[in-house]
Amino acid sequence: MQGKQTMTPSEAFVETLVANGVTDMFGIMGSAFMDAMDIFAPAGIRLIPVVHEQGAAHMADGYARVSGRHGTVIGQNGPGISNCVTGIAAAYWAHSPVVIVTPEAGTTGIGLGGFQECHQLPMFQEFTKYQGHVTHPARMAEYTGRCFDRAMAEMGPTQLNIPRDYFYGEIECEIPQPSRVDRGPGGTKTLNEAAELLAKAEFPVIVSGGGVVMADGVEACQALAERLGAPVVNSYQHNDSFPASHPLWCGPLGYQGSKAGMKLIAQADVVVALGTRLGPFGTLPQHGLDYWPQDAKIIQIDADHKMLGLVKKIAVGICGDAREAAEALAERLAGRELACDASKAQRAERIASEKAAWERELDEWTHEQDPFSLDAIDEAAGETPFSGGEYLHPRQVLRELEKAMPEDVMVSTDIGNINAVAHSYLRFDKPRSFFAPMSFGNCGYALPTIIGAKVAAPHRPAIAYAGDGAWGMSLMETMTAVRHDIPVTAVVFHNRQWGAEKKNQVEFYNRRFVAGELDNQSFAAIGRAMGAEGITVDRLEDVGPALKKAIDLQMTEGKTCILEIMCTRELGDPFRRDALKTPVRLLEKYQDYV
């Protein structure tokens, strides 16, 4: 549709969605946008109704991260929109181009405290890259198009706020065509400076971040790494940013990351931070290793200039596309004699040795060794789960799940202790395969996100990992998967506790457990009550076969399955030991609480 035409604002809104390739939206129907919703179907748009709007925002996030294009979420003004805030915040930290459409109370009633009225722009101002407020019905297509353009240009959520009476009337408008930014590799000066640094580097290391995935730059990163013979580590919660089968892959940094990657980057004299902001959680000490190389020169490459040098002091900052920048650096290094050329074979041996040592450690690390976990293991030995089997060690479970993973799998993880430990065991050969709540760290993320991912890529196996606490915040979206034939597999670690925070009570509060214990029903049984399949696993030898059965149900029979795994209460390392202080009590009545 080109040129100005007479149409209604609802038609202008829907036609602009069509121009931006929108085929799926997530949300709950509402009167505020019903005039537009009425013509979604003839426009080729499916509105997927969810159980709770937070789930809709997470689904849009998962959809965007898999597809590389917009995820779209919509809801009723007021409470339907406020329910989305947490999901949009998670998408913000994942740099997902999610567009949230927020119909607002009508202009003739704003300020009178009417039904479901609230100020919707302030709710999202911290978690959006752009907020478009339609100021007149004639500008509906203009603002709608701009929100979609800005989401892709700035790689983050945008908000389209529309007074509900602005869907009606008659306007003259032209539907804007999508505009996409051509980023380029960065400035010639900084690329040349980076190439000179790399030419002199003795032990270069590459940190491959989420920007590499978003730029479709994994192959370019791989080519640069191979030219340098450089080990490649994944940035935090971006385990899919470099193929795990590649000899130079060394695993993720940060919380519950790879010791091999940490020991190797500790030796670096030059670090290439490719498509990563080097966030604090991804560079903090772990496994007793304060591994970040303090004297290394850092070359940081990011599409957002505001990230350059924000967290770590850098030697060179390149504002550019991760893929194109990696290609430009490889081109500058081609044919040159590099200082690191002479040590390529020795470094390859060191990389292989560190990786082998870490794999052996993971194989032998069958359970946690701290005093609390050993007590929990002893306690579990005298207990029998309601299923009649035994409680399993989380690390052994994660290793068996890793072995049973299907090809081309997509995995989302929730926040929590076992999910964090899982980072050491989740390996991918293909980008757009791993989704986690990133820096916002909200519970209830994994299941709805993987449902959205499955909508975008129905041919790929989709698995969500969740602890029992986080699962309680999202299990209702099982009904969404069942109702709308979006089959996924959920692995629920049933260890009867809020593990991540309880670990802090172990470390700092002398095991004074407040509000940390969970007395749960069978999640497999709850899943069956919602129309899904449910499998309870309480024998180690059943973990792998159960996952394979659940995936077979998903891929061949189109069925969602809840895989409930009964785990001991043992706990891995806390998120960060600098987050809390040893308690001090000054009042006499609290003297024992230290």
C-alpha cells in the first residue's frame, strides 16, 4: 500500500504492523483496542492469548531473540499494561526489539480517575529505548512505524501508547515502510588502532557477546579467532555466541561459568570484547578465581557508543556492528605477521588442556561439597519423595540433561540456584538458542520465553529450565501452550526451596531460614491437570530417557510435557559474595542473630 489513502486509524495501525512483518502478537484481548483487533485476522495477524500479560511480554522477547525481528505484545489499558512491566524490563536487558502497544484511557476522560486509568508512559520509561505517544489519530501510522524502526535501530523495547478513542474516525495517511540502520564496522581510526594492538598481542582472547548473535556474526568471530589462534569465551548468559564444538571455544565467563575460560582469559594481554558491554555480573570472581586480567589492553566493540568503556577501562573503543567489525579486523590482519603466530600451537595445547581439565572436574563434581550441602545430602538419604524414588544431585541431573539434548535445541533458563549452575552444562553450536533473564534476573521467565521462541521457530526443540519457586510464577502459561498448540518441554527442578536466596541465609545468616522453604504438590500432576503430559523423575538413569521422551512428545505428537525432577536441597555458590555483609546487631534482643 503506497501513497495517501483514506482509512480509519485502526486500519492505519494494522497496516503498519503488516508493513513491519508482524504475523504474531501476544497478549490478552481488551476493549481498548478491540476495533483494531477485529481486523487482525484478515491482515494475517494472530493474537495469541496468554494467561497473564507478563507471560505475553516474555513470549514477545523469546520470539524476537529467535527470529531476529520484532516481538509484539498488547493488552488492555491500566492493569493489563502494568502486568507487562517486568517482562519488558527483562527484554530491555536482553536487547530484544520488543514493541509493546499500550492502549490508554480515552482523551475525553484522562485525569478524571476513570476505569482502568493510569499514566502508562512513566511505567516503562526506564525500560524502553523510545516511547511513542500518539498525539492525534492522523498520526497513528507515523508513531506506529517509528516505534518499530526504533526498536530495531536501538535493539531494545519501544512503547506505542495510544489513547483508546484514537482508534476511531477517518484519516488520510500513508503507511510508512520500515527503515533499518546500516551500522557498518566502525571508524577507520579505531579499527586501525585495534589491528595494531592485536598484531602485537602475545596472548589475545575474545569475549563473544550477545551483540555477535544479534549481528549474525558468529562466523566472523570464528574467522577472527582462528586467525589469532585466540581462545573464545562467551559473555554471561550468552552461551550460544560461539559454537561449543569449536576447538577455540572455552565456555562462559561470570557466575557459574567455565574455569577453563577464566584461567585462559587471566593470561590475556589483549582482550577483544566483541558485542558485549562487559557487564559486572559477567566479569566477577567465581570458583575462587579473580580472573579478570587487570593489565590487559581491552578492545571493546559495541553498536551502542554509550557502552564503550562504561564498565571496564578500555584501550580502544569501536562503535560498530559486531560482525562487520570482526570482518574488518580480520581483513586488516590477513597477510600480516603477528606476534602471536609463533605461539599458536602452544596456545592451542594450553586451550585443549584447560578444557579437558574442566570437563574432568565437571564429570567428577557429582555433588556440592560445602557443609550445608553435605548435610542436605545426608537428610535426603533418609527421605523418600512423594514419587517413591530418591532425591537426585542437581549437578548429575544437569550433566545427564546435557548428554540428552537434541540437535538444534533452544533452551531458556529461569533465575535460581540450579539454573545458574546449569550455565556450566549448557552448550550450543547454533546462535539464537539460549535465553536467560540477563541482568534483570526475574523469576517466571523461562516458560513463557520458550513458548515465544517456539512460535518463531516451530521446527526447533524448545526446552525451559525452572526451579520450583520460579515455576510457581509461570506454570499457568502451560495452559497457553496447550490451548494454542505450541508444544514445549519444561524441566522443573523440584528441590522444595527458594535456592538462590536461601544460599545467602546459609552463607551470612547461620542457616536461619526465613520464608525459603517450599512445600509443593507434584508439578507433573499439575501439568496433567492443565492438559499437558507430566513425567516425574526420581532415578538418575531415567533423566536422559525422560528428556528424550518429552522431546519426542513435543516434536512428533505436538504435546507439551512437564518434566519434574526431584532434587536434593544442596546448593551451588551464591550469586556474589560481595552482595551482603556479615550481620551486626546492636539491640540486646537481637544479639543471638549474628
